[in-house]
Amino acid sequence: MMDAPSGTRAPLFFVSYSRAPVRRASGNPAEYVSRFFEDLSGHVSELVGPVTGFDPGFLDSSIAGGERWSPELLQAAGTCQVFVPLVSSALLGSEWCGLEWDAFSRRRIVPRPGVASAHETAIVPVTWSPTNGTPLPRVLRDIQRFSPTAMPDPDIAVHYQRDGVYGLLTMQWENTYRAVVWRLAQRIVAIHRSYVVEPWVPASVDELCNRFVEEPG
């Protein structure tokens, strides 16, 4: 484990996603991920206000996969308070995303004073695109996936669960998309206000394993 550099700020949430090849056609997934991240960061900032030592979120924007495990990424995965994997077939087949999950899941979650439950998880899987037919690893099966609650229109949750955030953006269901991102921001802030995830920053990727690979037996 490496120490946190002096003066660094931790992200309140960390978005984990698998990059798709850049396409010339409209609807580039990377553009949608960037928009989702910016919208979510804005909502989280509005809800928490200025929090000493924290940035709203972290999204790895490096291009080449081999560059992903920079000191900045290791630091973010080891100090963020909420882990938000964007679930898709690509993510489930990504070794890098499995390593990011492992980096976060090794950290201890401590309830804040007055919080009764000690069984909360700070991992909030978000349905990014349908995974029909893709086997789900145990770590994902064991965690309830995010779903927007208390919606004025029950179809909002139905459309999100069926098509994912990427589908909502692709079909330009703007109001549904905005409602989902707002509820997700509220969920992230609720976890932040109830729990502290103790830091653990791996010295290198060699300390991590792919949590999407099923263990024998």
C-alpha cells in the first residue's frame, strides 16, 4: 500500500466502465459516459455542497488501456467513498474493471455515529446497457443493482431497468434519464452521509485480482 500524496483530494464517487472502440457514427458510448459523469457530478456537488478534502467524482479519461493504472487512478480507487460500476457486457468481460472492483471491495466500511446497520455496501452497480445472456459474476449477483425509487411515473424505473442509461440516452428519453441520474446522486450522497470507507491505496496493480473471474468451488 502506498501513502496518499500530500494535498490530494479524494473523489466522493468513482465511475468504473469499459471503453468501447471509438466510432464515427453518432451515439459514441464514450460521449454518453462523459455526459453521465458530468451530470452526476453536478448533482452530487449540489447535494453535498463544499466538502473539505473531496471532489465530486472520478472518471478515468486515459485513452490506452495500459495507461489506466496511473498513480492517480490507484489513489482514486483507494480513497473514493462510493464505487459506481456501469454494468454492461463489456464491463463484465473487462479485466481492468474487475481489478477496479477488487481495489474498492477490499476496503472496510464503517458506519457513522448513529447509523444502526453495519451491513451496507458502498458499491452501487448502475445498469448501463442490457446484459441479456451474459453470465453475471458472483460479486454482482450478491449486490442489489441500483434502481430509482419514489418516481412520479413508475415507467421510469421500468425503462431504466430494461434499456439502461445508455439506452435512455440513445433513444433521447431525456426526462427519464434526468430522473434516474438525480435519484442516483441522492443514493450516493446518502451512503456518504451514513458510512466512511477507510482508505486503502494499492502500491501497484500487482496487488489486485480480477473479481469478475469465478473462483473454483
